Amino acid sequence: MKTSFNIKLLSTALLSVWLINGCASNSAGGSKASAEANTAIANANDAIKAAKANDWIWRDTEKFAKQAKEAASAGDNTKAIKLADKARFQAETAVKQYSMESTQQRGLR
């Protein structure tokens, strides 16, 4: 009798762990984004960090990155890549602009 109780307890514990792991992996891996979209978004975020380090970021750059994440979550990978590339381009161009502006003398001679 005691052995059957231990087997039932063990099987219940294993079933619970299995269900918990299944639900956790489902919620974490539920993203419909492709690897290319995730890479594009990561590249955009890196470029945005570089632009923010100079405190020189364009107005809509972060908005495009946010829209890219939303599109990737919805499974529209083409739109996500396009928006992420746009955000990356703007951030990289902002860094170039900052570099150019900081080397130009703007005062009267």
C-alpha cells in the first residue's frame, strides 16, 4: 500500500514538472518572429544604444524599433525587418551626424 502511494506521488510530481516546463517553454517560445527579424531588431537596438550614448538620436528612431518588435511578435517578419533596418539606418546616421557636427566650428571667427 505504501509503495503504490509513493508511485502515485512520484508520478504526480513528474507530471506537474512536465506540465510546468511545457507551459513555460510555450510562453517564452511563442514568438512568431524569424531569426532574420530578431537579428535585424538586435542590430537596430545596438545602433540606438550608440546614438543614445552621444545623446544624439533622431525623433522617430525608437518608434520604428518599437513598431518592428510589434510586427515581429505578430508574425509579420518582412515588415519587422524593414522597420528595424530603418531604425538602424537612422541611428547610424545620427551617430555620423553627431561626429560631423562636433568637428565643425560654429562660432564667428
